Amino acid sequence: MISNSLIELDRRHLVHPVTAYREHEKRGATVLTSASGIHVQDSTGKRYLDGFAGLWCVNAGYGQQSIVDAAAKQMAELPYATGYFGFSNEPAILLASQLAELAPGTLNHVYFALGGSDSVDSAVRFTQYYCNAIGKPEKRHFISLEMGYHGSSTTGAGLTALPAFHAGFNVPLPNQHKIPSHYSYRNPVGEDPQAIIAASVQALRDKVTALGGPDHVAAFICEPVQGSGGVLVPPKGWLPAMQAACRELDILFIIDEVITGFGRIGPLFGSEVESLEPDLMTVAKGLTSGYAPMGAVFLSDRIYDTIADHAGKNAVGHGFTYSAHPVSAAVGLATLRLYTEGGLLESGQHAGARLMSRLAELAGHPLVGEVRGISMLAGIEVVASKETRELFAPDVAIGARLATASLDNGVIFRAFANGTIGLAPSLNYTPDDIDELVARVKKSLDDVL
Ligand code: PLP
């Protein structure tokens, strides 16, 4: 179908995620039609360097034949199998067991969902069940971080702290609470890492006290790096300190690795960077490299055994039609093989070191307030004044201008509304590809000067 009629049909009928509908209707969609390696192509034939791995998910890059073959084979052999009624399927069993082997601590039990939001919902549901099972039904409150993102389902959106996901909706829920982010560039306690860590631990303690004490709080959830909040990397030691505080307060520590899982910040799981051992862990995106929808929540031995023992002969009433979908699981297995045996983790680490060093050169750019990141996850905070750190006024629409400049320069990055640029290239970028990406980002910045 020719490009213009597709754009017209999109305008009339397709409701887009996290989009200003009327603005989108005016502008019209960029319709993507094909992809290969680290490039995508639109319906006009224009090619873009994808510096954001789709939506921080295509960690393996496009056109990985082993993933395509695994999906095709599974579709032909067994396109669907339910996990209800005692049924199971081979790819899901193998994927769960391999992931359990690789996951930190005692996270040996894997529940498969369809993406990140419902993985977070599932983590909340399992946590609720666990608290009831241990005889503490008043443990109902959940604490998350300002600037955090945990999806846009009703439960996830309430844990999320980004205003756009609350405006016009009835979230957060009454049992969902926030404490300040570790965001060091704009932290009221300053940029000293120890001061930030101490403030966060104290904020968690204070919040638990304000909610009536540990008997009223189920869990604290956070991302190893706050992605959608603008790629905010916590100071070294922050995550272990928060984990220790959770243990001391007797509340569960849930880590949301939907972005940081699968090589994005170096090792297979972001939790490995600081040897975390969360009670529950959510993943999605890189699990299947975006080739098929899938997410997962990992449960520690303690959580799983408590739930299983408590339920006894009764069903634990949580599950979806597409839990442990065999095609997604086959895709996950083929993708995991690329990380573990195909050299993808190592190439990502190599490219990540290059990305960090080349991006550091942009710190002197007149529009750049801060460059931050870890391995293949980076943020560039764009400011109106480097001295005062003042952001551009909303009517400047700096984010929209950067988005336009990026497409003009044949590159895709995330242009947040406040102007922050997010980068999350596929792990198969070569050092030369990284140089090309950074050059195009710089050109886009120059174009909006
Ligand atoms: N959690 C985190 C940390 C995320 O970054 C995201 C999505 O970006 C989600 C949850 C939600 O995942 P999904 O969009 O697959 O529902």
C-alpha cells in the first residue's frame, strides 16, 4: 500500500501509545516497513540509524536469523499451549530453567507475562499473596521512586511517578507511595553520593514509619537505572544500601529490570553490577529482543515456597491466556543463546565503553547540562543554561524540536519532552557505528541551537 494512504488510515484508526493524538493526526505517522542490523526503513524508503533499539528492547539488533527461525519452527510445531490444567510446553520450560540458572540469588522461579507492565502487576500480585500467606494482611502499601517508571497498566501506572501517566487517570492507587529519586544532577541534597544514599535510606525509613510501620508496607520497587525518568544512574552503593534498608525494615525488595536486563548495562542482569539479590525481579524487552511480546517475574525460593505451601491444593489465582507462550518462549531461548553463546553481551560491553567515552565529549556542547549513563544506556540532559541548569520553557518544545532534528539526520533517539535525549543502541553496534551515532546526535543538537 502506498505511503500516503497508510498514513491516512493510521490517522483515522490507530490509537498510539503515549502520544498526543491530535498532534499526531496533524503530523502523520512515520510508517516503518523494514529493518536490518541497526537500521530501520520507513515507507518513503528513508533509512534511520536506530539509536534506541526500538523502545530500548531490540538488544540483539534486527534480522537475527536464528530468532526468526526459532519463531517459525515453533509456530509450525506448536503455536499455542496453555499453562492452565497442568499443561506446559518445552520452550517455556527450558527458558525458565536457563533463566533461573543465570539469575541472581535464589530467583529460581519464573512466571512469564506478555510485557513489562503485566510483569510488574504480577510482581505486585505475588507480593500481596505472599504477605497474606505469612499472616500479615495489613502489609498493603507499596513504595516506589519519584521519576520511576513501572509501566502503564492500572497498577504499574500508579507505581510510575511520571506526571503524564497520572494526568487524567485515577492513579496512583491509595496504597502506592513515592519517595524522592536519587537524581544527582538536580538533587536538593546536592551531588555528593554518600549524602544522596543517606537521604534515600532515610526517606524510605520515614515513609515506612508514616505508613504505620513495617507491618503495613509490602515492598519497595525501583529500577537499577531510572530509564523513562531520563536515564538516571544511582550513585555506586545506592542500590545495595536500599536493599539493606528493605531487609532491615522487613519489606520486600523488588527490582524492575525491564530496561536494564539482558546486557543493556553490561552483564546479563543489571542487578549483577552491584551483586543485588532482590526478592522479586521483573524483566521484558531484551528477553525476546522485541521479536515477540514477553515479560517475566522472577520469584525467590522463599516467596515461591511460601505461596505454594499456603495455597496447598488450591489454585493460585493469577494467570493469563498467553502466560509462557511457546512462540515467545522459543524466541526468548534463541535470544538468550545470542547473549550467552553468540558474543552479544561482550560486544555490548565493548560498544558500551565506546559509547560512554564518545558521549563524554558532548559535555562541552552549549546545550548539554549533563551526560550520564552506563554501558549501552545513556542520557544527555539538555538545558537552556549550563550555569543555572535551567530547562527550556515548555513553549520552546525542545523535545519535539530534537525529535524532528533526529529524523532529519537519519537517526532515532528518545527525545524526552524536557529535552533529555535517551540512547539505548542494540548491543551489536561496532565502535564505528557508535561514532556514527554520536556524530548524528551532535548534529541534531547543533540543529536546534
Ligand atoms: N518497567 C520499566 C522499568 C520499563 O521501562 C517499562 C517500559 O518501558 C515497563 C516496566 C513497562 O513495560 P511494557 O511497556 O512492556 O509494558
